[in-house]
Amino acid sequence: MSARHEEIAEALRRAIDREEYTVGSLLPPETELAARYGVSRGTVRQAVATLTAEGLIGSRQGARRVVLAGRRSQSFAELRSFAQWARAMGREATGRVITQEYRTATAEDRVRLQLAPGAQVLHVLRLRGLDGQPVLLERTVYADWIAPAVEPIEEDCPSVTQRLLDDTGLVFAYGEHVIDAVAAGARDAELLTVRRTSPLLRVRRVTTTREGRPVEWSDDRYRPDAVTFSVHNSIGNNALARKTAE
């Protein structure tokens, strides 16, 4: 069973998620939280320290803690699959493969995935949903060495990341993301049920193993009314890098 301070930390996270404590607001005093949860102030301090380390609340000695961020987002300091991110929000993730085929790696594929000329890569177009509503199109290219494990996965598998972990032990350890905006073409508009030329959030990413071996690269396009990206900076930790558009 989890330690009491961990249970309290999770209760506070949920309260922040429900916006009982909004960004910029103050948490109740330690004495009030201790009475509410029936614990000592020391246990409350441990729970608060956990949330401070996660960047959800600010630390000011001798003052009440201020809420800095909500949890209904995925930090760029962590790497989670779409399904894991959805579960963290209490939503149901769905997935459906639209097309899947092997192709000879292009020059871009070879550079991104560090492949030799002539390598056969697996291209997958997958539609993702939240609670049954389409929100994301993934155009993913899998490296030749992992493609045979991806190919037989059922078309409606909610988490390819989890399936590869279960089947092969593969861990997606590192990712690099480039974010911009594009206009929806005819096919994107049809699959995402938006008007043609509607703006979509695009995330181009390369994911690697712990050893730095590229597993996949993907062009992901999100409906902006379903998913947004926010930046949370602090003087001690800033995982994002700002770059000029290419």
C-alpha cells in the first residue's frame, strides 16, 4: 500500500485536475490539510514536496503554496504514449489503422532512422480518438528492425507502445518533437471531421531506445479544438527549446 503522503499527494493532484485549486491560487494552510486528511503536518509537507518536485506547485518558505500548473497535460520532460496520456486524463483512447504498407526507405527515412539504402520500412496511417471522437492522425514510419513486430498488431490496438513493450520488451525512452501548424488537406479533413484547410497542430517526432537507436519517426496532426500544447517554464527546469520555423 502506498505511503500516506503519496495518497495525499494524489488527492491534491486530482483536486488540481478538477480545478478546485486553479493555476495561481493558493493551497490551504498545512494545518487545514493535516486536519482534513487526519495526518501530521510533517506528512502534509512530504505530500507538498512531491507536488513541488513535479512542478505543480511553487515553493516559498514561510508562505502558502501557489498552484503553478494543472496535470491535464503531458510534460515534454516525460515520454508517454497517446493511450497513457489519455488515461492520465480519465479519457478512453481508441486507435484504428487506416493504411499499412512496407516501402523502401526514402532519404528522409534513412536519415531519421539511421538506416542503410534499400531498407524496408513500415508506413502506418493511424486515426486516434478520445472517447470515440477523432482527434489525431499519426503517419508513422517504423524502422526495418522493429517493423515485423508492429505489422501483426491488431488494427484497433489502443496502445502500440504498450504492446511492443509486452511482446518484445522494447522501451520508447527518448523523443524529439518539433511543433508547428499545417492546413488540413482533403484526406486529413475527412478523417478528422474538420473543414478542409482548417488549421491542425503538427508534431513531428523521432523516438529512440535507451541506447539511442531510432525506432520510429512520425508526423502527428491534432485537431486544435481537442488538444493544445502549453509551456511551463521555471528557472530550475525548462525541457523545451524554442527554435525558428524551418
